[in-house]
Amino acid sequence: MSVQHYHQLCNRYKGRAVEIKTRDGRVHRGIIQNVDHNRVYLRPLGQGGGYGYGFYAPFYGFGFGLALGAIASFALLPFFLW
């Protein structure tokens, strides 16, 4: 799928808990905080934290950014996993 498709999808579900799998096989779970033209910014779920990507992103709060072009799959997480 195209970067534009994932950009629209991430914007549609901003504020929702999602699971994103990247092309390199990593799985990231978090709440979508913001989306810009290149990245989606997630706030990690649970106490496990930043999955090795933790950093402070100005104006988006604590979280991490994933390149939209690296997304291989996208899924909404059920409410009870929050």
C-alpha cells in the first residue's frame, strides 16, 4: 500500500490504540498522537515503553515516530488492551 494510504489511515484513527508492523518485522503498539507528511507519532502502550525508539518529540509529547514508508500493516487494537 502507498504512503498516502497509510497517512490517511493514521489521520483517521488519531487518538486510537493501534498496532503497526514495519517492513523490517518490528511490531509497535501505541496511541496515535500525530501524523505529519513523513511519520506517525505513537505514545507507547503499557509500561514496556518505547520499544527502543523512545525520545521526546516536540509538540507531540513523549513517544516515538515511525516512517510512513516503513509500515507493512496497520490494525486497530480492541479497547480492552489499553
